[in-house]
Amino acid sequence: MPSVSRKDRKPRTYDPAKTRKALIAQVEAVAEAAHRLTPEQRALPTALPGWDVHHLLVHIALQIDAVPRFLARPELSEAKSPEVSLASWARATATVADRLDAQTREDAATCEDGAARIDAAVAELEPVIEAAVREDLLIPHPFGAMRMHDFTVTRLVELVVHSDDLARATGTRVHLDRQALAATVRLLADALAAKAPGGSVEVRIPPFAVVQAVEGPRHTRGTPPNVVEADPLTWLRLATGRTAWDEVLGTAHLSASGERADLSGLLPVLG
């Protein structure tokens, strides 16, 4: 299981072909789930404050059609602003939460059918998805210049997180593509390592990621003195604030050993 938290390692990279396949699979899964919902389910509350399932569906559509929207903007030259990394994107999302909330509410108020809104977003995505993952353009992102392929990886994160939100809110099954889930888990683990750099705690999310984080003595051999281990869905929910540390600590879903292994003060890492 790869780790990129050490200072002497390059940032994690994602294979364009796998990203494209995972994005298509997760888009199809959430679209299919949206069409199965009853009117009663669409009115159910979600984990997002003030949002019902209809709001969530509209927000998911906005995350999908963000790819063609950004591709339509002029490409930046290499000499423009510094590039936004995936880890810095994750940590910066909280700064635009209010704006995204307002946009979602505005769109939801004028949209009668969230599933149809997702279909329209998918129709916009399909003609450009190949270019999005293969032509690594430098695009103007609100956080700064960002590689288009990296931006498509952020769409995997958004879709996986909100697919889980949808499943939990409605009690229905929403398939999580394995590659999409893996990319999400790894990006959120790397975001933690960037937020709290160091080598005193080993964070394990099998089978997808292991990172070193938190200042302190670095472990070099044998059993690490500070270890956190979570399953992928639990880590996703912890890293996005859907689940509180104390709610799952000591269960089969989360274990933490060592005096530095309490990560509650560092979570969430995605706003």
C-alpha cells in the first residue's frame, strides 16, 4: 500500500485511463440510483445541513458538469500562477463551502427533477471526458492554476463522498466503484499527511493507503508505536466530517493505539 507523506517522496499520481474508467462508472452508478428514488425519498434529509435529497442530487449534477465548464475556459500558460495540488484542493474546499451551498440552493429551487439534472450533466460530460483525463491542461481554478487531470480526480472524490451521502440518506444501495473509492481514500489520506506533516503516526486504510503523519519521532523499524487503522468507508466519513472520531473509535471500524494516535483534532480534512 503506497504512502506519499514523507518529504522525500513525490506527490501521488493517478493513471489517466483508470481515472476515466472510474469517473464513468461512478457517474453511471449515481445516475442509476437517482432514477430509482421515489418522491418521498427525494424529500428526505441528508447529512448536509439544510439539504434534502433533492438538493443533494442537484449538487451532484453541479460536480459532474464542472468538468466541461472548466474545460471551456482558456488554458493558462505554464508561467501563470502556482499549481494547486490535490492535497491543497482538499484542504481549501471549506473556504468555498458557503458559495457552493448558495449555488446548490439556488439551482435546486428552479429544478423540478434532480435525476434529470444529473442526466443533463452526464450528457455534457460524455463528449469531453477523454480530453479531460488525457490532455493535461492547466486550467484556471478558483484556488489557483490546476491540472485538468487532477481536477477530474477531485470529481471522483466528490462523487464517491456524495454517493455515500445519498445511500445513507435514502437507505438505498449506491454502488461505489473500487477505483473511485481507492482514489478518494488515497487523496484524503494524503490531505491529512499534508495538513499534519510528520512521521510519528502511521495511518492505515487497507487495502488502499498507508501514510505517515503528525510531528514527532519518526518510526523506522518494527511495529510503529502510534497506529491508526480504519476501513475505507469509515475513513471517508471521518475525513469529510460525516462521522465523529469518538463515535467509531474502538469499534471494528476504527482503532488507534499510541499516545499520538488521536486524530480527532485534525479531522475533517475535506470541507
